[in-house]
Amino acid sequence: MAVAFTLMGGSQIALLNGYRRVGDIARVSVYSAILGTVAGVAALALWGQAGIILYVVTAPLSLVIVASWTASRLPRPAAAKLPLAKVWAQSSAIIRLGVTFMLAGLAGAAALLIARAIVSRDAGGVALGDFTAAWTISMTYIGFVLQAMATDYYPRLAAAMHDQATANRLINEQSEIALILAAPILLALQAGAP
């Protein structure tokens, strides 16, 4: 149930992202987090362990409620009839981009699994715990930065897919910004490492 609610909420966030409603996306994130936290804690306080399932469902359900309400205020586009060939041409470009990102995500997960196996084998459980903590802090910070950039970046990139030079420029700009924003925390983690 929680997965279904997460997908439903994600579709509403994608709609807001398509309209480039950055402020609305930020408000949805904050309000749904507050609503989900209050409802989840209330479920645990009222029902104890029996409320755990409700606790797990409240965060994505809150996202669906707040995002759907926010998206319902968007202007409704006029219905347009597009030829199937044009729909396929636009969809195939987005699908290729999505497959590329999916493969990159799988490669990252595989690299993390291999790195954890090597650290566990060579340095033991304590070192694996340190590695996991450092990795989690790093990825949370970088994920926050990338998510903030993606709100504007992905729609612009999808619109520029027909122009290779513009797409390359956008990719390079976003990579540079990500490195600049991520460098301080990565340097701090390296400086604080034993």
C-alpha cells in the first residue's frame, strides 16, 4: 500500500515539476512531511506496535493528499490530438533518457554492494559500519542537492533533447554545480576520517 501511495504522490510531484512549480513542490514536501509525521506519531501513540503499519502508510498517504490538492489547482491544458508517430518520437527520447538514468542507478548500487563486501572482508564489521555511516551522510547530502537541482534541470533537459549542443551544455552545467555544492561536505568527511 505504501509503495502504491508513493507512486501516486510521485506522479503528482512530476506534474508539478512539469509545470516548473518549484515553490509548490517545496510546500508539498514540507506540508506532507509535517502531516505524515503528526499522523504517524499519533498512530504509534494510540495503538503502539499495532500502529506500525499505519505509521508506514501515513507518510506516502500524506504526500498523495497534499500533492493531489496542490496539483488540482494547476491550470487544465486544452485537449490536443497528437498523431501516434509524434507521441512515439517524444516518448522514445524520454524512455532512452530514463533507461540511461536507470542503468546509472543500477551501476551505483552494484558498486556500493561490491565496496561493502570488500570493506567487510578486509577490515571487518566496525569498519563496515564506519563506511556505511560515511556513505549515508554523503549520499543524503548529495541526494538533497541533486533533488533540488532536478526540479528545474530534468524538464529543461527533456525539452533540449533534440538539440545535442544544448543538452550537453545543460549536463555539464549541472555536473559542475553538483560538484561545487557537494565538495564542502565531501571534504569535511575526508578531513574528519581517521
